[in-house]
Amino acid sequence: MSTMEIDILFDDGFEGCLDEEWLHVIIESALKAENAGDNIEMSLLVTGQERIHRLNKEYRKIDKPTDVLSFAMEDEYHSEDGEDLSFVGFADDVRHLGEVIISFPQAIMQAEDHRHSVKKEVVILIIHGVLHLLGYDHMEDGEADIMEAREKIILESLSGDLL
């Protein structure tokens, strides 16, 4: 039996700012476009500037808010002294991807800057975050080009009513 379990969470004050069913469709579309498989589990958290700032500072050592963070269960994590902090695997056949966190206020600001809808900006952020969960990165130029190309293809594959 195949399942795609996507948990959508909203921090206090952000409930109802985005339609949960719509968010599911966007995430499922991105996962299917990447042939991620059928037995998938992941979550999306919609939050504000304070929490994403704190997480960005704590985990990336960048002391400012950001638009999207991804915490991939399949990635390897190490402390500054080299200790393995990677997530322990699960004894099931589900691919546990991790969590994408988006700042809704940041999405609003970026939508205004890019002169498109907030919905389109949220879609862009979700696609970006999901690709990170699937192993894409953009730290090197070549990696960035590949990731940006995938983002564009997935975005263009979505029908207009989703944006």
C-alpha cells in the first residue's frame, strides 16, 4: 500500500493564512515531479519571522530571518566537534524526508518585491524546500544551476489556478 503522508502545521497566528488542501497539492506535485516515490512522509510548518530567525541563527549560524528552511532526515549532520547528529532511521518502508519551514511574512515581502502573488511565492518556497529534502543543494554553482532548473520545471508544470 502506498501512502503520501504530508503534515501541514501552522504556528499560532498563521492558521488560515493558506489553504491546507492547496498546500498538500503543491507538495504532492513537487514530490511526483521528482519521482520521489509513493511511501513518503514529510511536514510543512508555516511560521513567522521570529521563529524562522531563531531557527536560522541556531542551525545555520545566520542571524536574520529567512524565507525557507529544510531539515532533511536523509542528510548527515555533525556538531562542530565532528559528532554525528544525523537522524536515526525508521524500521519501516516509508521514506521520511523531513520538514520544510516557511516564513509567511517573508513570503509576502518577497512576493511584493518580485511583483507576483503571495500564492506563487509560497509555491516557489515549497518547491525549493522539497528539493532540499530530496538532496538538492545550491552551495556550488553547478548545483545551483541544476536546482534552479528543477524549480523552474516544477513551477511551470503547475496549472495556473494553483498559482
